[in-house]
Amino acid sequence: MNFSPSQLKLLAAHAAKHSYWDGAENVLWVDFRQVLPKVGVVSIPSWDSMMLSNEPIPVYPELLKPLAWPNSNALMDWKKQIPAWVQESCLLFQTHQLRLLHFCGRYPQMLELLDHSPVLAWRLVASAQTEAELVAILADKRTAQASLVGWPGKAETVKFLRSLRLKMVNPQIAEQVDICLLDDKRLNALQDFPRINSMALSLAARFPEMIGCRLHRALAAMPCRPMQCQSMIAQLEDVYALAAFLQLPEAEVAQIANARYLVEVDKINQAWLKLALKTPENGILKLSEQPQLLVNESEWHALSALQQHAWLVDFGRAGLELYAFELAGEAIGFLWDTQVQQVVRVRRTENRLPTAEQLSHVYLRPQG
């Protein structure tokens, strides 16, 4: 069964409300009969049962994510037996949470791997290997375990995986891990990083030429949230595109990599944007809630000045159309590719990424 994110959220709320802890049997019962009659009532073993039982570890359906469900009395009773750090480590991943938890409870080697290299532990239990095959590989070297999931079976891979400090592993971050592991240049360049957070990982995957620069090392040392990565990548793509548009010399472009903080990158971007704008006065746009097509170069410059985003670098490119509208007093701009019929980029004021509400207005706008 495949469920959308919104459906999974509703199912999680239902599961939390209809969960029952059986302390005598050491099992959590979850009643899905009202919403999923074919699923019915399912049982989830306790942590103690996972450790002591000899029954084969089942292939749990993905809708069973009790660690991620809203708390209820029954769920809190079920969680009491599980070490807090184990819960947090399994919650890093959006899939195979319960299978990973069960393997860690059953096999001390997997629990140790979760502690030292959680991404590798997750990839192993998410693979197509049987329980017996996974037990066999747990007795092998870390390099052999990495090789089993398709990564290079070498010491550099193991060191990189141990250096990861991630607060969430979604499909994008999982892809970035693959990109860095499967490219020798990236992998070798990251070897002397003591810790690699999601921002350092995202930068290495998207801008390999920046690995090891001052900005990269500063980002790697900072606490970060995964959602900051999207903003950082967009900011760097913007400033490099503007530098290419202005045909700036390499020494000047190097200011980006030599910056200490992203706020410095923003200042560089704004200084270059002023150079790119043809005149101090670029006209005033009269925007409404209905997206309007900006046709003239002066309009592209006007929106660039208004949003502090260099839309002007794409003016005249075949197949690209720029639209703008106003929502709750804020100007929203988006670039539409007529050839592939999709939105290329969306920005709000101060060169920020759009909110979910603003994005919905972009994608649900009237066509024509």
C-alpha cells in the first residue's frame, strides 16, 4: 500500500489514538479497522520482546512508524523500554524505522553500527537482504558492509559515514550521501572533515569545487536544520549565476568561497546585483493576486530590484517566461519553462524561498 504524506499523517494520528499497550504480553496493539479494514488490528512487539524473541523479524509495512506517531499513553508505555538515543537514531530515517529498531534490539552488532554509522545501518536493513544474510554481513568488516549496499568498499567510505552528523535523512539527503560516496574526488576531499552536517553534505554534493574552502568548513562546524540546506544551495546558485552573467574575474568570484558566513555571501550577491541593474530606477511594478507575464527587460529588472533576486540573468533565454504576483502584500516571482512545462524557480522578497502557501498559489494558478 502506498500512501501520500497527508494520508500518512492522518493514519499516524489515528494509530496513536487507537493504540493499546498490553503490559502482560509486552505488545502494542494498533487498531486500523475503522480506516484500513484489510489491515485490521496489528501487533508491534516491545523492545524487550525484540531482544529476547527468536521469531523471524517481519517485513513491517511502512505505515507502521510508532516512533514518529503523536504521543499517547499507550505509545509512551511502549517507548519506555527503548533507549532514548536508539529512538532518536531510528527517527532520522523516513523508511524502515521499525525494521531498523527490531534489528538493533535483536543483534548487538546492528546496535553498535547504529551508534557508529546510522546511515549504513539503515541502508543495510533497507536492502533486499534476508535476515540470515544480514546477520552474516554484520560479522564482516565495515568495508564489506558498505560494499553490500553499493558503496565503495574502502576505508574512506567508512570514515565518511562515521563523520556524518545528520538530523534527518530524507530522499534528497540520501541522494547526496550517494553522490559524495560514489565520486572519488568528493570522497577524498571530505576525508579530513571531523564532522559533516547536512549543510556541509549538501554543499559538497552540489558544489564539489567548494569542498574544503573557508565557507564550507565554517558551515560544517555550525549547528543547522535540514531545511536550511535548500536555502543555502539556492543562495549559492544565485550568486554564481550572477557572477557568470557579469563575467567577473576569478579573483572576485573567489570571494564567495572565502566568505565566513552565508550573510557575507548575501552581501556579495547584493553588491553584484546593483552592478547588474542598468539604472537606479527600474520602474514600479503594479502587481495583483493574478500572476502577470513580464515581457519587457525593464520589468525583469524592476522585479530583480524589488525582490533582490537577479531574474535579469535569464532574460532573453529561449523558452523562459517570468511571472509575478502579490500575496498578502509580498511580491512573488517565478520562472516558467515553456518547453518542459514546469516551474524552474520561485522567489519572494529579500531573495528568499517561498512558503508552502506561496508555492501552492504558483502551482495552482489558472493555466493559459
